[in-house]
Amino acid sequence: MTQTNILEQYGPRDTMEYDVVVVGGGPAGLSAAIRLKQLAADKGREVSVCVLEKGGELGAHILSGAIMDPRALTELIPNWKELGAPLHTEVTEDRILFLTESKAIRTPNFMLPACFENHGNYIISLASVVRWLGQQAEALGVEIFPGFPAAEILYNDDGAVQGVATGNLGIKRDGQPGPAFQLGMELHAKYTLFAEGSRGHLGQQLMAKYDLNQGKDPQSYGIGIKELWEVDPSKHQPGLVIHTTGWPLDSKTYGGSFLYHLENNQVMVGYVVGLNYQNPYLSPYEEFQRYKTHAEIRTFFEGGKRISYGARAITAGGSQSLPKLVFPGGALIGCDAGFLNMSRIKGSHTAIKSGMLAAGAAFDALAAQRQHDALTAFPAAFEASWLHEELHVARNVKPWLSKGLYLGSVMTGIDQIVFRGKAPWTLRHTHADHECLKPAAECKEIAYPKPDGKLTFDKMSSVFISNTNHAEDQPIHLTLKNPGVSTDVNLASYAGPEARYCPAGVYEFVKSENGADCLQINAQNCLHCKTCDIKDPTQNIVWVTPEGGGGPNYPNM
């Protein structure tokens, strides 16, 4: 049964009216909501603000390294320390290591560009920070609805965004309403801010409808895979930050690791692989597991216990890939637009600042009794802000590193140390990530070691500790434009890369009863990382929102 048929039979949907609806309860969305309420209080006005979050609770789907630059948070909430923000572990030491299979070569700190320095920054659980931001937002009167994903964009007769509709509940696998069926709700707003995170489902639709990417470089992404460990106290060094490049990836593939010591004998470890990699046999998950076996790295984890696991795509194209930020009735903020600073491997402070800037533009528009037009003051404010300057300085780092480890490292050093990010040129991204995959016949198969269950693990045991769950009988939210393409093209030409780039074992090629190859989609395993939506070479896979509350449930990632 189609959505139109459902509405004809069960509609109309209930409607709620707000001044501003924010789609996504991450750092960008919550900061925008907080700033709107702050401005309203300062001016003695009433502004109604609602935040929709697809996770079962705030922070449930939040995953990041993370080291936070507190600059934007201090602008948003100057007394965050007194209010108990969970920024507890200040960075005490930076190490940058180049790994070979048997050695670790440390880069002297005096040779590091300023973007790699973390003095004054904090090692955090971004999920914990988001939950704290949610408390601040609710205290200001923001209405927050976790477990309600925005599934559909609503438009008025003029073609402007009028708001969003939440997904229906209780739809069975066959698309028919089940006994617990509940129709979604419409949320109308004068302005709608989209803060879905990297590769936002609705953000992609908005970019297509309003041609927001016209004149922009193709967006570039990475996949970040992360584990949280409790380690031997004798090996714990609160505030230690380690980043590595090199092994186990080949020199043509962009990627590297992070290892952060936070409080309570906990260590965050993760690996990022640029999704413009070429070899379809590469598995980012297996590269991460192999990385942990390096002699310089494994010593931190021997005798420890893995607590949690997760993965998430990272929007890393930089300023040359930023879409047009506004359209009639709303704006894109945070990683939905792509504000992450790749050179610093930081996106939380940029997300917060982007949310604040959009909130300022929306508040002024509301004060002028405007609605459903383009918030042109937002991009103007961005271009005049420190955020624009920071991203401009970083603009060439990802393009250089994508040219290979050795040339990229040298040229990044020249760009950031000699030119201080102000070289008189801007490098371009010329291909989308899915266009970079080569046919399997042109590539060498990669043999990965079997997991030992102590330091390295298989995908299914990892998914288990991500607390991922989806209702079994709901429609599969990983949709195929043409089911035959999976075997006729992806398997035949690219050796079925979806079985390797997915970090959760969602995609498997199996034999049907008649012996034919077919793609099996284990949607219940999905971590909502969006890698498949990005890297599928034929762009045949489209990620859509599952039933509310489904997905991972990260306690402190």
C-alpha cells in the first residue's frame, strides 16, 4: 500500500504548528534550537521550536571521535562548565605516527601544522554532550520528540518547504498497516532546519529539488568505524591523543586512525577510510581490525575489554563541496551540509556554529513576520564568520591527501605550514566517491586475517554491542531502485563490494533455491552509517528512514 493510499484510507494526518522545526537532534540541530530560544528571551518574544530525532533518545545515533574545540560551545553557552557540560578530559599530549607493518615513526611536534594541535581541546563522548545539550534546550522550552524520524518533506503551493511529516508506525513488511498501525504526524513551520548529519536522507532530496549543488564540487565522504574500550589502568593516560597514517592501507588509499584516552580508564579507538577508494575488495571494517594488531597499538588494549562499537559516514569535502545552504522555507546545517573541518578531524564545533548562524537568520526573519522564504542572511553570516575562515584554510587538505599518502603528506605540510592554508589556489574534487571504484578485474584481492575474539572481532559480534535493533516485520529501509543491478552489475563487475564496505554485515550475496546469486539485505543490522548510500557504484541503494527508534543505541560514543 502506497503512502497516498494510506492517507486516503486513514488520513488526514494530525498537524502541529511551530515557528521553527529542526530535523535532527545532534549538535547542529540542538544548538540552533537553543540559540532561537536565547534570542527570543533576549528580545522578549515567543518563538515555538520543535526538534525531531529519529533515535529512540537523544544521543542514541550519535557517533564521533571525538575531540571538541570548545570555541562554539562557549559562544552558545558561556557558563557550560558551571552547568556541568560533559567535557572532562583536556588533551595533554598529541602524537602523530606513520605506521609501517613493523614500525611506528613519530612526527616531531615542531613539524606539525597548527591544525593538528589540540591544546585547549577536550576528549569527549559526543553522545553525552548531545544529551546535555538536550537538557539545556528543554530547559529553555524547546519541544524534543525522540523516536520520531522525519520521513517526508512537505511543500506549500508555492513550492516552498512547509515542514515535514513523521513516518507511519506499525507498517508490516508487505507494506500493509498492521494491528498497531499509527499514522504519522505533520509538523508545519515557518522555517525548517535540516540537521540530519552526514548524507541526510531529506537533505539529499532538497539538494536535488532546489539544485543546491549547482557549481559545487562533488561531495566527498569517509567511513569512520569506532570502538570504546576499558583498558588496564596501568596503560591509561588521560588526555593522550594519537593519530596514525600509513599501514594497513596502501599508499594510494586515504585513511588513518585515532586513539583517544578519556576518563575512567576508557580509550576510544577508530579508523577512517576515504570512500573514494578504488579497490572493491577493500573492507574498511577489516582494515580497522588489522590496524589494532600493530605492535605500537595493540599494547594499549591487551588485557582490556571492548565495551561498544559503531560506524558513521563523515562529510569531508570541505568548503568547495558545500551546497547552497538555503532554499524557500529552510536551510541545511551541520553535517547535512558538510561543515566538518577535515584537516582538524573535527565537526562538532563547526556544527554548533552553523546551527547558531542559521538560528540568528531565522529569528530575524520571524521578527520581520516573514515565513517560507530563503534565509539569505544565513549564508551571508557564515561568510563573515570564523567558521568560513577556518574551512577556507582547510580547503586543500582533503584534495591533497586524496592524491596518495606520500605526495599528499608533503603537500599538506606545505599548504598548512608554508602557506598557512592561504595558498592562492583551491584544489577541486572532480569525482563523486562512487565513481572511483574500479572493476574487480583491475584490482588485487585482499586477504584479511581471521579475528581472534580478543583484540579483533567479526562484524556480528560488533553489531551486537552497538545495541542495534529494528522491528523485524517493518519494510526494509535499504531500498533498491532496480534489484537486478546488485547481481548483474555490482557482483559481476565489482565482486559485490556492498558485502565489504558495509561495517555491519547488512549485505550478503547468497544462492537462491535455483542456484542463482542474489543479494540478501539484513536490514535489522543497519547502523545508519549511510556508507551504502554513498559508495554503491551504481547508486542503486537508497537509504530511507526506518520506523522510529530503530537502529543503534549508543550509550556513550
